[in-house]
Amino acid sequence: MPGARLMTIGYGFADPHINQAIVDGSKAGGLKMFVVDPRGRGALDRNPGAQIPVREPIMDVPSIGTSTRTLAQTFAGDGLSLGMLERFFVK
């Protein structure tokens, strides 16, 4: 779907077939992604600390936001993180 947005929460980006679907959506329809993970967009890196970095196609999917807070922290009063999540759904 053109202009689709995806929010991932705690997804480890270890499933190549799912990652490929996300990449395909980005290339074909402009899908953009919001990542909720304590590692932020670092979660997309399957080989952190590798001596020879490998750039995965999933890393090129455009970002519309990132939250490094847990959902427990977000819903326990972290107004900034909660606001970011709310804006994702309101567009």
C-alpha cells in the first residue's frame, strides 16, 4: 500500500523473509518504519561489532521515528515517548 507505515516493537530483525517483505514494501510503496527497541535502529544491525561491517538492506528502510524506551517506561509516565507513539497513530 503506498505510503504505508510500520511500527515494530521488540522485533529482532532476525527473520530474513520478514525483513525482505519490509524492504520490498519500502522500495515499491514507500513504506517507512518506526522502531521501538532499547537498541533503537541498532536493532537492525545483525552483526554489531563485526570487523567487516555488512550493510543489510533493512537498514535502508526510511525511519519515521525511534523509541529506545520500554513500553513499561512509556506507559508509566514517559510523556515524550508516549507522545511519539501517539503521533505515529494519529498521522
